[in-house]
Amino acid sequence: MLEEISKLIKFISKDENGKRSRNLILFFLAFTILLLFINRYFISIIINQQFFLTRSALAKLMISNNISPYSNDISAILGNYYSSRTKNITIDNFIYRDPIYQLLILFPFSLIVNLDWSFAIWITINQILLFLILDQIYQLFDWKPDLKEKGIVFIIVSISYLSLTFFLDSNFQIIQLFLLLLGLNFYKKEKAVLSGIFLGLTTIDLFAILFPLVIITALIFKDKKKLILIWIAISIILLSLTGVIFDANWPLKMLRNLILEPDIFPFIGYGLALAGILGTPSISIVVNIIPLLIIIWIFVEWYRMPKDNPQQDFWLISLILCLNPILIVRNNFQPGIFLLFTYYFIYNLWNYRSEGKVKYVVFTLFLIIAIFLPLLGLIFPSKLGFFKSTISINLINIFYLVFILYWVRWWILQTSASYFINRD
């Protein structure tokens, strides 16, 4: 043991590669500490902590006090929990409808007495994962940008509306996208067990990823990769059994809350769900046909999909990631960070198929829609309030991306799969 430690010290102190690794690690640690303090004293003050605070409290109550998060009295219990703490949050009529095992992620944060530091650590971890997400996307699409391009892309993505939606809700979407990309990358590398495990873990917030996960599992089934499907099922079963330790009947209680106190489609009618987020007392019954039309749309694209081109699989996943918020009618149609997958898929195609400066068109449009339009809405709320509206920006992003996906699709249809997989 001492000999191994001695070799390690010699490597990082004398070897050139060791010195570079040491300097990189020290830079990462220093940057992380700086980011943590910025998040603690600046960022955490101005962003919404509701999601994090309620669920971290539920995690502690569940594990330490044996209180079910699906309890009918959970709103009053949470109110009492925070009555003796420094945070004042609104918990009127709160009902928990998500898988119980998602709370295990937040339990370590609930043990930190200072809630501001706890939340700052949560933000910092998600910011680091955002950087790792970009690296996973590069691997998935066989994209090899230089360091300068990586830096520019990371800065732009970090300040884009897609990333900032995390701060509107501080939810699990960054973690879910990271797990999804890990699962797809291991699928691409034919590591079935790891692919199945990570895809199974994406169910921590089931409805945020429900329809994309259905499409991905269907694509895996089409490719006859049954071992991946088996491990997805094993992962979900093991996670569910872990939840049983804390609440033996949690699946039934979750279904009870979803059915008796529904807030999303399909547990309530599509028209009612849409009226709820639009803030209108009623809406035309005609809108109830929207989910059926979207499902037919997806089936048609599945039927038209070439069987020998893996890029078409990415195209279909990108499409369903855009349409998923419209299907589930949740959080003002917010697709959040998931749309990064679609943006990068489009930009990657554009980057390798276009000549000159044409390939920067998508990137420029991304800047306009994801950064400048929301900024204009904030600066001129009286004249450009439409761009400030969360619903408006979400729908603009979705429809813009669907349009561009069909624009670039002919490249996929007319190009052999080997062009994308074997390019330098």
C-alpha cells in the first residue's frame, strides 16, 4: 500500500503527464469551491427552492421519522416541519405523486442543517453534471470539437433559457438527462447491463421522461437487444423494492394520489389539464384530440423510419423529447434541459453537412430563441411580455425545433449510416 502511494506521489510530482493531471485536478477543485460560494451567496438567493426544499424534507421525514410522503396530511406535516426552520415556503395543498425512490437522492442533502448550504451544494452538483452532459453528447454523436469550441458552447448553454429552467424549479431534469445519455452511450458501446441500469434510473421523475423512455425502449426492442430491456426492468424493480423498505404500499399510494388527486394527463382529461396551466375555467372539447394526433404522428414516423440508419433513431428521440411536454401538459409545457439533446443533434448534423458559415445558422437561432428573446421579455415586459411568458418561450422552442428537425431530416434519409459513424 505504501509503495503504491509512493509511486502515485512520484507520478504527480515528477512525471509530465502526472503534473498535468495534478494541475487539472487542483483547477477543478478550486473552480468547484468558487462555484459553491457563488451559488451560496448569490445564486441560491434569487432562484426557486420550492422543489428542492419540499422533497428534501420529505426524504428526511420518510427515512428518519417513518412518515409516508403519500400521506393525506403531508401538506400540514411539511408546514409544521418548516415552521421551526429559517425557510418560509408555500405548501398549500401539496400532494406527492412521484416514485418514492427519487427521495433517496435528496436524503443526504436533508442532513445538512444549514438549508442555504444544502441547496448551494445541490446547485453545484447539477452545474458539474451539466458540463458532463455536454461531454456525453459529444461521445454519443461522435463529435470532436476543439477546446475553444467546447468552452464557447458550455458558456452559451449555461446561460441559455434551457439551463435556466432548472433554476425555475431546481428539479431532477439535469440528472435525468445525464443518466439518459449514459444509457444511450453504453447502448451504443453494446454494454447492455450498464445501459439498462442507467436507463432504468431515469425513472426517478417518471412523467418528465415517460414518452421518450417508451420510444427508446421500443427502439431497443426493435434492435432485439433484450438484455438491455431486462436490466431496465431489474433496475426499476430494485428501486421499487428499496422504496418498499420505507413504505410497503407506496406504489398503491402513488396511484391513489394520481387517480384521486390528478393534475396531469392522462389521469385527467387533456382539456382539463390544458385549462389548468392556461388559467382558464374551460376550454373547447376539441383539444382532447391533440394527444391522439401526436401518438398517430409518432407511429407514422416510426413506420417511415429507415431500418439501417442509427441517426434516424436519434431523430425520433429528438422529436419525442420536443413533443413530450405537450403530451403530459405539465409545468407550462416546459421541456427544460432535455431539449439540449435535440439542439445538439441538429447542430451536429449541420456542422458536418454544411459548408462555410451556413452551419452556424442553427447555433445563431439557438442564441436568439434560448437567450435573446427571454432577455427582451425581461427588459421590456410591457411591450414584449409574450417573450417573458414561460408558456410562450417553451412553445416557441418546441415548434422551432420540430420545424428544424424536418428541415434536416432529408440529410439523414439520403446519407448512409457509415457517414455519421465512421467519419473522422
